[in-house]
Amino acid sequence: MFAPSAHHVMSKKLPGFTDFGFQNVPLQEKAKRVAGVFTSVARNYDLMNDLMSLGVHRLWKRFVIDLAGVRPGERVLDVAGGTGDLVREFARQVGDDGLAVLSDINAAMLGEGRSRLTDRGVVGVPLAQANAEKLPFADGSFDCITIGFGLRNVTDKDAALRSMLRVLKPGGRLLVLEFSKPVSEGLSKIYDQYSFKVLPMLGRLVAKDEGSYRYLAESIRMHPDQATLKKMMEAAGFARVQVYNLTGGIVAVHRGFKL
């Protein structure tokens, strides 16, 4: 039985409950369930990203790296950075005088990140096991923060946006790379079929984990669309928020600045 499309499930959440894919779960339970998913998929995460996006996720990340415009000597934080794709490039860009930090709430994903960085000869990147809603850094610590395909898994997205704003320096920027809403109806229908039929099947065949990939597909549908996320960033205090649609809006990059 494949999951229904999102408009069937965007029911009102009960007080004290939040979404975990298409299910309503108690607030305190979501983090534990998300942790289970990412502990399960950590080892196959990069392979599955290639399969799920037909390799295009590398171009999306390249776009973020270019848009971030990181310069030598800057301090950069990659939140929910998983296997380290973004932070690897930022570590190179900031050079010896700068700092690039990899953070993730999930120890298994951080472990994969450390291994991948070491395999590629990138050493000295600090790792922080941290909750995006309560980042353990001083106010004004970073010039740039990125979060790639992580915000939709956060229980309280507004708290996470406020937390990221707090640890940015004035003038600093946040870039959010996330699955979003396709801009055309035709693409939306194709994407729905792909997400709810192909992704769980790939999860079953390649990662032996159909359930986690069904959750990933559902979590994409439950994530705020482009306009909603822009408003959320503005409500958190970000200024000059710009939205860049990639691949027809399947993915969007939101960039906002701290005044």
C-alpha cells in the first residue's frame, strides 16, 4: 500500500504532537524516531542519495557551495552535515586561518562523516553532536551556516532557525538546502509516483530498509513549501531572504542574512 499524496494527510496536528512522515507522533518521540532512521541509513547514505536523485544532489550541493561564497579565514558551521559533503569543501575554502565545523544530532552519521573526510585527506574538522534547535555555540560564532537536507527532520523548525540566527555573526548568512514543492503540476505528479513507489523499492533492494526510505519520502511532502519557509525564516529574524528553485522546485535553496 503506497502512501497517499500529501494533501490527504496535512491534517491539523494535535497539541503536543508533530509529524513523523505522515504519522502524528508525540513531540518528544520524533527525535528518537528520526535518530533510528538515520542510524539505519548512515552506511548507505551517499549511495542512496545518488540513487534517489540520479546523482543530481551533487550539483545541488555545488550550487550551495558557490552561493555561500565562503572566503579564507571565515568560520562556517554545517548543521545536520551528515557525511560531510559540504564541510569538506568549506574546510578547503576557509584555509588554515578559518574554521569549518561539522555538526549532526546523529552519532552514526557523524561517524560516517569523519570516515569520509579522513578518506579524502581532510583532517582537523571539528565534529559536534548537536541538536539544531539548541546549538551549543556562543552568540555570533559563525560567518556562514548551512543545513542541507536536514531541516525537514527537525522537530521544531522555528526553534532551529532562531538557534542558527543566534550563532551567526551580524552580516552572516544561512543557506537552507531542502526538498521543496515542484513548480509545475505535471512534474509534481511524476515526482509523487517516483517518491512513493521507486524510493521505498530502492530502499528495500539496495539498503534493505524500505521503512526508512518511505519516511524520507513522506517527510519531504510534510516540509513547508518555498513561500512558507521564506516566511518562517523572516519570522525568526532573517533579512533579505531569497529563494532559488533547482530542478523545477524539487529542491530549493533559501538564503537569509542576520542584520
